[in-house]
Amino acid sequence: MFKSRKSGILLPLSSLPSFFGIGDFGKDAYGFIEKLVAAKQTLWQILPFCPVDDSGSPYQSTSAFAGEPLYISLDLLAEEGLLLEKEVEQARQALFVKTDYGMARQIKFPLLRRAFSEFCHQLPIEDFDDFFMKNKYWLEDYALFMAVKAYLVEKRKEDESGLLEFLQETKKFLPEEKGKGYFYTACWCSFPKELRQRRPEALVEWAAKLKDEILWEYFLQFVFQKQWQALKKYANENGIQIIGDTPIFVSYDSGDVWANQKAFQLDSLGFPTVVAGVPPDYFSETGQLWGNPLYQWNYHEKTSYQWWVSRIRKALEDVDVLRIDHFRGFESYWEIPFGAEDARSGQWVKGPGMKLFYQLEKELGKLPLIAEDLGIITEKVHRLREKTGFPGMRILQFAFGDDRNHPYLPHSYENNTVVYTGTHDNNTTLGWYENATEKEKDHFRRYMNVTGASPNWDLIRLAFSSPAQTAIVPLQDVLGLGEEYRMNKPGTIEDNWTFMFQWDMWNEGSLEGLSYLSLLFGRNNG
């Protein structure tokens, strides 16, 4: 994937310092790139930057193509003349210590509306027209989807006339309380029937009815892309490549599923027949019930995987390298009946295998992808990854215990590997070491001949010195942060996705340590 050994930092955009509730594309993002350069790093890995759900998760998004508007920088809008500097300054809060998505929406969206009004006065704008034509293939459906949802949510606060009909129609599939939830949140399955079924005349009628709100969605995505591409260009010009992340599955209540219903396993009313998850594993005794609709792979094959081609093409326009989450699902995926209480009732079903990747490479060329091959991995999954040529992932926190030849120990690695001390789903290394068993701690200390006084730097050194071509370290480990700063705890919904760092957490020792290890182990060769 890379011509030389590289290393970098994992930091979600949401975790950048902020006075507005969430990290964004403004000066702190540029400052972080400068820190990476000073630390002689060449990679910045982010999480998916698609729209997040109410809990802040980017893995249950309304779109696989769109960007999260909260990452738009108000300061940059002021520099562009779409906002007054005074307006932005008045909205500025005390520096946040955690990402607060609700507060970020309260602060940012009124000003984004204000910028939209100014933008409309400037139309037509050539850059905007170019953006629209390039992204029309996904943007039109997404914008209509979001506009309809917003309209129905407001309407249903005042008028429940359609609720009884919806509950009657869906009572065989949904308990009453869940049905109400679908109705009040305007899930697309509760759209008016002609719109839910995407009848052409209904699409035209609603597009005309909601044209202003549709233009608002276009505006948000236009500004998002403009600011992101400028940031990415700055990173690339300074020798930093961006590693992005894309979930294998998409959210049920998304523009993707509504606009491509034949591509998913749905019943006649549009509800999933089966959903995604994983069986019981290291993270959960009952498995993980993700709830995403599963793909109708026969349909994708008949259409030459064009939805996937479009998705990966768009993603690789946004980033330099792409991590594919849950790669093993392309070999076999865990299929759970819709309505199950947890993931234990699922079964393994064959995925598309190499047929998908042959088509992707045929249309897009050699793919700079990383295969997230963690979890229950069979020999067939290993063979699929080897056929694709994608590097797999190894997590050092999982390596210690009884097995002296554990596949996650560096002496077991092949070169075509991306090694992590931990990922966004792991504890921080300090948190992990504190909670590790005595057997794990003993193995850890013996393996590296260390005392365990600085386990985070011990693992960083082990990652950088390993045969793996690429080494990635979460920023929490560089900064020596404890368990309270972890990003996500799989299988839970509370207190996730809120880690935010402050510049005063950095010190010269962190920069010097990364620089020293990068040079020592040949990870700064351009």
C-alpha cells in the first residue's frame, strides 16, 4: 500500500479542541497537521465523517456519502464573508472538555442558517454548480430524504392524523411503542406511501414542495466538501496522508436504503427481514446487535456492484487510504432475524467474496484499502484478504496472555500489516494495562523487557519497531491518558464518542518521543 514504512496518529475530527462543542475544519485541524509534521508522522487516521446519529456514532449514519455538517468551521465561514466575525465571536463558548453534539447543534445550526441566507444572495456560484453536477448521483436523493424527514418531524409534532394508519399497517412488524418512534422520528418507512415507494410523481411533487430545504442540504454538503478538501490539500502538501474509515453496513433510516431499496433485504413494507451484528466475542457475551439492514448481494452482482463502486469512488476522493470496517463480512456475515433481542440467534451467511473486489479494481484501479480483519476470523477470511492484497490489522492490546505465538505479537507479523496499540473501540493503553490480568501484565513486561512504568510508550515503541509496514497510535496513548478518555465501548450506548483533547495536554516530550521512534525505526522516509 505504501512504498515505505509509515506511522501516524488516530484522532477523530470530533475530538479536535473546540469552543463550539465539536472539533471542525478550522485552525485547530490545521494546527494538528503541523503537530504531526513536527513529530515526524506521515499519517492521520480519522473515523467516518458522515452524519452521526443522536449518540454521536458515525457508524449509524443517514448517508454513506454525505458529510457531518457539524464539522463545518464557523471561523472559515466568517473569513469567506458568509458570516460576520462578531456573530461567530458571540457564539464562542468556553473551551469544551468533551464533545457535546447537542450543544454543538444549538450553537452552530442557527449560524449555518445565517450563512445559508447569505449564500443564497450570492447565487449562482460556479463552484457550487460544479459541486452539484459532480455529486448529483447521491446528493439529490439524500437532500430530499433529509428535507422530507425534517418536514414530517415538525408536522407530526402538531398533527398525529397519520399515526393510527401507520401503526395499523405495521403492527405485525413493530410493537406499538417502537412504531410510534418510527413515526415521530420520520423514519422513511413512515413516509407517505407514495413517497416511501418512490413513485416518480411523488418525488417530483415533494422536491418542488421542499425546494428551499433541499437547497439548504445542498449548501451544507457544498461547504463541508469545500472546507474538507482545503484541509486535505494542506495535509498532503505537508507530507501527511489521510486514512479514512467506512462502515461495511449503512443505517436503515438512511437516504441510501430509501433510495436503493432493492439493494437491501427488505419486506413489502420496507422493513428489514434480517439485520447485521456479530456473535458473542471479546466485547460482548450476547454479541452485538447493530440492526443495520443486510445487502441483497444477488442484486448487487446483477448491477455490477455499481452502488459499491460509487461509494468507494466517493470515499477515495475524500481520503488517501480507506479502512473498510468489518472486512470479514465480505466473506461471511452474521445474519440476525429482525426483531431479535440480541445477536445470539444469528447465523453465518456467505458474502460476495472476491467478485466485489474484482469489480471495484476493474473500475477504480488498485485500491488503497485497509481490511479491518478483527474478531472471529476464519481461514477463509484470511484467504480473501490475501487475495485482495489489502493489509490487515493487528491490535497490540490483544496480544498478551497465554499464547507466546499470538498472531497479534509482532514476531508473528507479515510486512503487509497495519499495527495499532489500540483503536477507537479499545480502552486507552493506560486504561488497558491497569485492568489487565497479572498474567497479561507479566507477559507484557517480559516480552519487551520493561517495568511497565510507561505502558503507553512501551506499546508505541513496540508498534513502531514491528515488521508492520504501517503503525497507528490513538492520540490518547501519545498523551498518556487513562480509561476515562477512551472513545467508544462497543455494546454500550452511553458516554461514547465524546473524547476531546486540549492543547495543554501536549508537551515537548510527546513530540520528541514520536520523532525519535519514527527516525529510529525507519518510519519517516517520505
